[in-house]
Amino acid sequence: MQIVNSGSVLFYNGTDSLGKKTYAYAKSQGEKMNFQDLNLASLSSTTLQVILHALKISAKDLINRADPRYQAQWRGKELDDDAWLNVLKKNPYLIKWPILFHNGNVYLCQTPNDVFKK
């Protein structure tokens, strides 16, 4: 899937409050958008690298450390950047915030209203 130039794509976690609200806000805009629930979608290493590069953050910075699955499996572990990238690739639901691709730009939606700031 070509992400960066394919219009708008929202990656969100459909099981958490922020993800649900951001999805609802984005859907209410009425513009054509591709919605990808991180509990159902898989992300390639390339897509994750595009996200991380555009946002100038590391894979570990994108992980929701409060998630019980993170706590059970990775809390306290020191991994290198490639290993954290692999964790996100295999467990995209651990991504902390919804991510919006719009017109070649990448945005973190730390609040539901951030989807309107594009």
C-alpha cells in the first residue's frame, strides 16, 4: 500500500478511548479517508520507518508503555531501535497515538481534535 501519496490515512487503535474519538472526529469530516484499525491492520517496516522519520522519533517513543501487554512482555527490557521497530511491526496495537497521513505529511493525534489540525 502506498501511504504517503494516497490521500488521507488514519491509523488508530479501535479499542482505546483516544482511538475511538479520533476515528469519530475524522469520520465526521466527511472527506474520503482510509481508516486502519491497528488491532486489525499490519504495518510494514517501511511504513513504520516513514512514520518515525517524518515525526523524528524512535520506535520506543511511539510505544504505549501503559498497555498491559507491553507491561507483561517488554517492561524493563533494553532493546535496540531495530528490535523496538520489530515489536511495533508485530504488535501495531501498541502504538500510543493515532497517526494521520495527509497530503504527504504525517501527524500524531495526541488529542482527537488533532485530526482537524492538518
